[in-house]
Amino acid sequence: MLDKPAPTGRSLYIGGSWRHPLSGRYAPTLNPGTNEVICDVAEASAADIDVAVAAARTGFRTWRQVPPLERGRILKAIAMVVRENARELAALDAANCGNPMREMVGDAAIAAAQLDFFGGLVTEMKGDTIPMGPDAINLTVRQPLGVVARILAFNHPFMFCAGKMAAPLAAGNAVIIKPPEQAPLSSLRLAELIGGLLPEGVLSIVPGGREAGAALASHPGIDKVALIGSVQAGRAVMKAASDTIKPVLLELGGKNALIAFADADPERVAAAVVAGMNFTWCGQSCGSTSRAFIHRDIYEAVLSRLPQKLSGFVPGIPTDEATTMGAIVSAAQHARILDFIASATAEGARLVCGGRVPDDPRLAGGFYIEPTIFADVTPQMRIAREEIFGPVLSVMPWSDEAQMLETVNSVEYGLTCSIWTNDLVKAHRTALAAEAGFVWVNEVAKHFLGTPFGGWKQSGIGREECLGELIAFTQEKNIHVSLKLPG
């Protein structure tokens, strides 16, 4: 269980105060590492969203008048609070979403860095001047959109909550955050910690399920909705947002490729194959390179090294700081992943390692699966086509470059791609050919603050973690001033 108690605030944080849901509904939130109830948390209804939007619109009218440098100062003050409480917030996430405590401390550091980053960009929301001759001045200005809704995923609950509020707040918007239904506790604790730093209504935290998410996406008082989630959730948000013609920012699923050429070092490739799968958080990452395309010349050399590279990832209790691989977020997701493993075996993939529920009696109550690698996977197999969002990696041999690239690009996703080669021409050629929004060469699984992260195809719309994210939460206005004298 938690080293510290769950947050005191387990209701809805709206207008600078805690409110019980109008429906009176509270639902249990679990520790997936033990399958035990941590506490009950409020479930926002559509009526509660109406209240949150009204409060946010009032807060926006105040916040938009705060000078940009002052907004930046407040964001940096929030970042400091995050750093000071990183271990407590990490413990909440470890207990509530199943990711290892050690990694969650890192998530808090990333969130604080994003708050600092966008707090420092507030003067970069610049317009342009357009030459009109001596009788006029024409200029553009950027202004905030209004009220922004951000709907978050369960794999990095606190990092997404703190980090994703940064850009819209820096731009002068009010923000309503719906934390993940499975893991709302760290977001609620954040509201307790930073609520007094912002004017009332500028930040709202509304835990809930599909009803709350749908109400946010369709609400006429919401000016933009941003989602981190599945492709199916993205489609639903886009449909709901279309009724009020509101823009969307979507970071969705991935079925990402790691491509290794014959000249790559098998040792480095094997390490990258394992690192890119993000086994630490059970492969529950949209950017995981879950399809490894290894040239036949080094295929067996890479495969032979994978068990040793994988040995450091052992499922364990998420709140234990020694744990290197946590738990699956829910019983439903656990069953879904096991079904994918069974289908791979039935379709003829070769199991290299893993594929089972651990037999450690300490883990018997939770949702655990060993890190799993299948070799000799073919493009038609289910594990090669569908996003699993679990610790299951598909390894495929290739020899024909054109055919390999066709297979890499054949899925509906296009988020990340990792390329391994010592040939500069091959690296650039492949990077340009890959239908993905974020490409590494001789690197994998890393984000770089300031660089645009986002997907192609059905992996999403828009870019984050960069100046473009800040600009995406503004709207452009043109102002024309005539200088002609009367008469």
C-alpha cells in the first residue's frame, strides 16, 4: 500500500475548491500491483462538467489579463512545488497505475522541466507585421483560445497532468483536466498542492469516465480539447468536437518499428530492441517500438542476445524502489494482453522468452506478465498489426529493403521509428521513407524537450513538447490600422 495516505481531496476540484459530484457517484480506484482498493474517487457527470466550464470561463477572464511574464513566473513556481513533492507524487502513481516508483520519480522531473520550459516561452507568442505602404500598419497578434480540456492516459498520470497543463496555461487559457479513470490520485494531489498559486477557476481537475470525457469534448464552452489515448478514443473525441467546430490535439496509439540494417552492431541493436519496448512500464507506452525489423545477416546474433538484455526487467511490486518492471493497469488489460500472447503462439510465432504470468507468490494478487519476445513474426499475425499496449515484442527478419519499408508503413499508425545503421545514406533515406512523426537514428525511446513530438496517420494530430504546442493554444488575429489623414 501507499507509504503516505491518498490525497484528502477525492472529489472534484472546480473554481478553486472541492465539490462533491452532483450525482453523488464515487467509484473505487485500485492498486493494480495488489488488486486492492486504495480509496473511492468522485465520478464527474455531464452536469459537473457544466459547472467546471462555467468556473473556467470566469477564471479565464482573469488569467488572460495576467502579464505573460507573471504567468511564466507562476508556472515556474508550480514546477518547484512538483520537484519538492516528487517522491510523494511518484508513490501515488506507482500505487495507482502500476509503474515502478523509481520511474515515476523521473516522471515528476520531466513534468517540472516542461513547466519551466513553457514558463520561459511566454514571450515567444509573437505576431508579424505585414508591409502596407506609408498609409497603414498591418499586424497580427496571438491571443489565448479560452478554456482548454485535456483528457489524459493512465501510463504517465502525473507527468501528463502537470506537464500538459503548462502550454495552455502559459498561453493564457484556463484548463480543465480529466485524469485517467484508472489512476486519478496524483492529479488530485497536485490540485491540493498548487491550487493557491492560480486564480480560482483557472485549473480544474474532474475525475471521471466516458461521460465526463464526452461532455468535455462536445461542450460549447470548451474552445479546444486535447487527448492522449487510443485511436478509438481519438475518433470519439473528434466526432464530439465537430459539433462545435473546436480544434483538437491528439496523441494516439502506435505500432512502431525499429529497423536494423546489416551493418549495425548486434550488441547495440539487441540493447535498443529491449530499451525501445519500454518494458519498465510493461510496454504500456504509445511510443514503444513493438515491431523489430532485423536484417537476416544479424538476425540470429541479435536474437541470441535478447534474453540477457531482458534479464534486468523483473515484474515486482510497483511501490518497491528496487522494482524494475511494474504491473499492468487493470484486469481487463491483463486479459487482453494474454489473449494476444495466445494468438501469437497459435499463429506460429516463436517464443523467445516470457509469455507467462509470474509465479512469484508476492505478485499473486496483482496484474503481472513477464516481458515477452516473439521471433519469426510475419506481417499478417495479429501481434504484428494491432497495438497491444503491453510487454509483447514482435521480431521480424528482412532482406529486401523495399519490401521491409512497405511492411513498416502498412499499419494505420505512424508515431515513432528507430533506425540502426552506420551508413549515413541508408539512415537518411529510411528516415524520410518511414511514415512516422518522430524518428530516431541509432537512438530509441528518448524525448528531447523543445523538439516536436507527435504522430502521422491515425497516431494523432498536432505536436507537443515544443514551441508549436504553445502556439497551438493561441489564435491569430489580424489588425489593420489606417494612417490616412482626413480629407
